[in-house]
Amino acid sequence: MLGQRVTLRGNVTLIKQGQGFYLEESLSDDDPQTSNAIFIETEELPDEIQAGKSVSVYGMVTEAGNERDPLTSLSELQELAVCSSGHPLPLTDVSLPLGSAARESLEGMRIRINDKLVVSDVYRFDKGNFSVSGSGLLYVPTEVMKPGPATNDMLAENRASTLPVHVSENLGMTTPVASGTSVAEITGVLGHDDRGKRLTLQSLSGLSGLAIPAPAMATPDALRVVGMNLHNYFNGDGNGQGFPTPRGAETAKDFKQQRERIGAAIGELNPHVLAVMELENDGFGPSSAAQDFIQLANSSTQKNWAVTRPTDDNTGTDVITVGLFYRTDSLKAVGPAHTLTGPEFERSRQPQAQLFQRLPDGETVLIVINHLKSKGSCPESGLDANQQDGQGCWNDMRRRSALLMSAWAKQLAASMGTENILILGDMNAYRNEDPIDAIRQAGFSELVEQSELPTYSFAYGGQHGSLDYAFASEALLGQVHKAFIWHVNAPFPTRVELPQPWLGFSDHDPVIVELR
């Protein structure tokens, strides 16, 4: 019926200021494959058009918005009249999961879902958007299963179980929510956001309060090592200027806020070693990000900190690098740091390793920090192209990087007279992917999975998974007191005010290991 002019009559269910309104038939046509509603497109809306009124409208049938998922609409209106008022709003009860055909049959309709829902995605909560899931907290397929064709089936199931939601301005929902928050019931109109179908929320109930993670209290006498992605720690020129930076803060004010949140997290964690990723790669001079970070660690813990430095200060050519910072009252860095170079680490950041000696008893441990290539900027062909097995692109490079790094770490440790090796970092690979298996097969044990599964350190698109890890050599395994992921970043929305200063200091959760 595209391009045809028709007259429709129905009840107004939702008004979108400056855009139009949704109109739904009061009685179903008993065809479950077709929607009982349509969007009426008009920028100028008479005051008498309100929710609950029955209206008659004459216009042209169109498909508006994204070509992949358009919104059936009536536009170029020639007549619009109120017929009566005081009508109850139509309501259809539905359940998740909902496939694409089922969502199409509900487009524009007012629906209610009273499954046991959880919030699954809060990335755009500052814009009033979040998602709910009818299948609990959703995981990236390769976090819980081996790569292969079956991951695509699980991905489709996750999509069907997820419903994007937009909060109406008049609902007054201002308190932030975190992924994993439970919701008893939601009601709204299954509208559109120019990209796809999204429920415009009209009411909700049973929303649990914002769950704040418990403080990450340190164990007395244990050596605490924290793997921490800094989410691009760039300090401009080091003198309050030089913003925006290539990958970090846009303004000096933004950097100050980022710095304060990271400092609050360091103070809460009270670590002895900070193994960091996404540190600005601008050397070790007085104005460098590394020196700025030392000052931040000093003030946050009231202890003296230092940074390890490779021979010739070789930290690679990427704009970001990894770094190892340590408390000088607890540890001594034995010799310079070591780095691993080669073609595999031109895209992955160069790993760095440092032998530390515990003060005063002399116990040694080799700590290795990594940041492997992300899944973005995919090549079109070859082994590093997306193989459609759930691992994304650049998987073969990450696998080869992980193999080389693991062998290198063992050789370094042997040459330094220690068997204690702790490997940390953002591997950009989920728990069952090839790079993680490569490190395991080299003889290292992943520490968090010894105590809690499934878990996650990162959330994207409503799916959760582990990108950040801690691995121990066999000799070190018996000295691990505990290891865990502190969920203070991944579950929480960005660009909103959160109740604790250390919440949302990065987009990755930190990994914490305690050694005795």
C-alpha cells in the first residue's frame, strides 16, 4: 500500500513532540502477523490530539527511517480530526524472546512485558536509553562456549531476548541503573528510534535499586597486584594545555574528572602494583603521562610510587602503551623492564615484563603486562579477517601474540632464576577464544575462573564477557591468596553522575590478584 492515500481511525497511545503520534485500533483484527498500530507523521500537532482520544486521519502510506528496519507511517496528512475522548489505551501482553517477525507484527503497538527482566545495556542511559533482557544477564557467546557456527545461534538468541527501551521525559526516571538490575514489569509503545524498534517506556515497576559493589578491601600482609585499563590516560602537554588529546580527554576539565575517578579507585584498592593499559605513550619525562600517574598514585595512597622503564625506554610506536607502577616501600625492581617486539606487536601493544623482589624477604615474581589487538578495523581477507566463528577479526594475530608472549615470559623467568610468573592484561579475547587457550596451553592458569564463573570485565551491546585476565605459572599458583574482578565500571552507565567517586573510572573492570 506504499504511496496510497487512506483514512484510518484509532486511539492515540503516544505523542512524540515535533514528530507525530502513534495510533492503534481499539480492537484487534485477530491477525497475529500484522500490527494494529501505525505512526502518524506530523510536525505540527493540534492541542486537542492527546493520548486516549479517538482520531480520524487521512494521509499517504510511507516507510520512514532506516532502510533495514523502517517504520510504517502515514504522512502528508490532509485531514486530522478528533472523534471522541476518554478511551482506555490498548494493551497487548507479550513475552521475550521476540524474533524480528514478532517485533514487526507489534510495531507501533502498546505492549506490556511482565517477565522476570534484567537491565542488560546502559551505555546510552544519559540519552534516556537502556535495554532489558528476558534471559538474565547476557554473555558474549565465546565467553561461555567454544568458537564455531553455534556462536551465531546464541548471538541470535541474545538479540531476540533483548528489548531496547527509551525513557519518556515525563516519566522522571533520573536515577541511573546498572546492568544486572532486575525489573518486574514494563509498559510502553514499541516505537522506533530511526535505527530500529525501541520501546518508549510509559511505566515500569519492580526496579531494584542501584547495587553498589562492596569496597575491594585489601588483605593484610598480602601483595596486591591490580590490572587496570585506564581508558586512555592522556594528560595533554602536562601543564594544563594540549587538549583535546589524540585518544583521551577532550578538555582539561574532562581530564581532571577522569584523574579524580582513577585516583579514587586507586585509593580504594590500596595496591602494591598497578599494571595499566591505555597509558599515553609519551615517554617518562617530567610532563609525561607516566610521571603524572606516579603523582596520582602517591597522593591517592600516601605512599611512594615508581614506574618500570625498559632499556632505551622502548615502549613502542603506538599512541598508547602499557605500564608497571609499584610501591617502593614494598617492592624493588630488579634490573630494567623487558619488552617483546616483532611484527605481532606492531598492532598489539608491546608486552612489558619486570622482575620484582619483595621487601624485605627477597621473594621474587616476574610480572608481565599485555594489551593485545582489538577486534576493530577488520581486514577483508586472510587469517585475520572475521571467520564468522564468534572470535571477530585479528584473532590469529592475537593468538600468535599470546603464544610468543607466553614463551617469552617463561624464558625470561628462567634466565632470572624465578618460577613465579604473573601475566595480566587486556587480551581483547573472550574466555573460550584461541588467544586465551594459547596462554593456558603454555602452562598458565587463569586465576578468576578458578573461583567465579561466568563472570565479565567488559560490556558491549548488552552482552558481557571477560577481556581482562590474570594468569599464574604453576609455581605461583599455590601462592595466590585470591583473585577477582571488581565490577565498578562495566555495569554502569557513562556520562552520568554516580554515587561513588570510584564508579565508572574506566570502561573495563579491574582484575585484582593477592599473593602470599
